[in-house]
Amino acid sequence: MHKSNNDLIVCKYCQSPNVIKFGKYQNIQYYWCKDCKRKFSGIEAIPKMHTPTHQIADALNMYYEGLSLSEIRRNLIQQHKNYISRISAYNWMERFTKLAIEETEKYKPDVGGVWVADETMIELDGKNVWFWDIIDTRTRFLLASHMSYSRTSEDARILMENAFKKAGRYPRIIYTDKLRAYLEGIEQVFGGETRHMQGSPFEIESHHNYIERFHSTLKERTKVMRGLKTMKTAKLFLDGWLMHYNFFRPHMSLKDKTPAEVAGIKCPLHNWRDVVEQPFEVTARIPMRLVSSKRKRETARRKTTKPRTPTLSLSTVRMR
């Protein structure tokens, strides 16, 4: 329930305390705001939504930590008796991921001069898709990710350009595996300003343990991609995982700080609950997915249309 410091109920839309009780429905108290002329429920939920914000935030965090939509639904049923659908959970992911990306992409990290790039492959709707990542070794800040069906020098160039735009500086050294695409990609973006070190993890002893952890993080990230069918949807949640990794996920190696904190970023969003509980004028920028009126009419027609009784023709009767 939205309350002010003196425990007065305030409007979820305009934050006005000028509200009155407006009846109950299914044992939920509703209120009426005399200032903005809107009705809202008394539970801790976003306007036009029924699930409390802390449950939505928990669902978002569970998703980006590797739980499936079915597992999230089962968890909310067990813990809160909240019988949501998998579609509801998916819509939360889509809506608030877009909002979180929009709010955090404007920050630039203060990163070091040694970066590590690598790629891993997963299956997306029956096709092999390559995920490219580049990370700063000092802050563990994931600078950029890229998704493609191939492993060409053009893909490597796109990854390096995105990393440069995010960091705003040239790295001193970039470590990669022996994929030839990195040679041209790094040369085209950084030229002779950056030293390119190639080899297997065992050939780069000083970074062996770090690269192993980096690989395990990449594999953990691919859990999030389960059930995604299109490149557009996968790209959205790839960017969402990058944001979650950098801004919300503390690292033991960083003394339980996030990469964004170590990189000197002062972001007001520290977790998914901060994203979900922003003022309505902020969260309303990302519209909820609504069922179209055409689809509603088709669904209603299927429910009301009676099955046709088969009729016998004269020729059929004669044959019998």
C-alpha cells in the first residue's frame, strides 16, 4: 500500500494524500483520489496491476539468476499463493527489462586497460547462435555483448565498437582465443593503439583462473535464454542480463560490490525492486502488453458460437 511518512495513504498516480475509501472487491480495499480522479487498490501494486511490487522484483531477479518462467510461477504459488500465469511473468520481464535498460544505459563506467573477449554458442529455436562478450578485468564490468549466426570479422568489429562506445577509451590489451575474426575486428577499431594477445586459457597463465570464471558466467547467462524463439526477443533479454550483471549482481571477488559500483557509477537503481517501484510516470513509459480488440472478439466468438449440427443431404439419405 502506498503510504507517506505519517502512514497516510497517498495516490499511486499523483502521490496526493487527498484520497478516500472507494469500496471493496474480492476483499481488496479500493481508494479514490479527489485530485487526479482515479481509482486504485490498496495493495502494494503498480497501478493497473494486481501483483505486489516486491513479488514482481523477486520474479525478475530469479529469472536473471537462471530460473525458468515455470519455476518462477511455482515459487510465487508456494510462497505467496499467487497463481500467476507464465505469460504474466514473461510480460513482467519484457516490460521492466526495457525500463531498466533505458534507465542504466546512459552511464559510462571507469574501466581499466585490460579486456577479455570470448564467444559461446547456444541453440535458439533449432539454430546455433553465437554470443560474443567483452569484459574489463579490473572492474568485471561487461562492456558489450553481441549476438549473431556467424563468427566473422564483422561480428568481432561490432563487438569492439560497442565496447569502445560504452567505455569511451581504448584498452591497453585485449585477450582473446585464437579465432581469426578477432585479428581484423580489433585492428579495424583500435588499430595499433591496442595490443592483441591470443591463445588458449592455458597459454595465458596469469589470466587462466579469471578466464575460467568468465566462461562459467557466460554459460550461466545462457540459462536465461531458454524458451526464447526469435532473435529480437533474445536480444532484449541478452541486454537485460548485461544490465543485471553490471548493476544488480554483487561479486565476491569485488568484496560484494557490483561491477558498476567498482567502475564508479552512481546509479539510483540498486536492484529490481528499485526499477519496479519507480513513480508511475516513469514505469508507464513502457506500456504493458495488451490483448488486441480483434483477438478479444475472436476469443468471444469462439466461446459463444454453437457447434453446427451436421445435416444430411437427399442423396445421402437415398444411399442409406
